[in-house]
Amino acid sequence: MTDKKETRPNKRKVREGMVVSVAMDKTAVVETSDRVRHPRYNKIVRRKSRLYVHDQNNELREGDRVRIQETRPLSKLKRWRLVEVTEKVR
């Protein structure tokens, strides 16, 4: 069986987004957007979701672009952790 289905070594989801809030301690809110085609009207629609991210060192600032990864539940709403900061805000 050489035609094995290729999968990521880690099955956790990875998303990229922008930090929109850092008001909480060790937590940031990251907004990600997906472009999907509307099932009836076939128009491209942008869908946004706000994800709560664990930021251990409080290093994030509003406007940073980040890569986050799914993880075990860390609190009532936090299900994501910071992987890397791809672009710092000036």
C-alpha cells in the first residue's frame, strides 16, 4: 500500500489571523477570516471568527499577524495557542 493518504504529522488545525484585543492577562483575541462561496448565490463571502488564544508571555499587541494552533481546552473559551508571530505591528 504505497498510496497512503497524506496527512499532516500533527492533526491539529492551524490558522492565521490578526490580533484584535489583548485586554486579558495571557489571552489574546485573534480574528481569522475565510473566503467561502455562498451555496445559493455563488458569490464569495468573507466569514470572520474570533478565537481566544493563549499568550504565555503577553508578547502580542493589537494589529500583530499571528499563526495559532488548536490545543486542549485551557479555559472556558480558550482552545488555541500561539505558534509564531508572523508580523509585528509598528
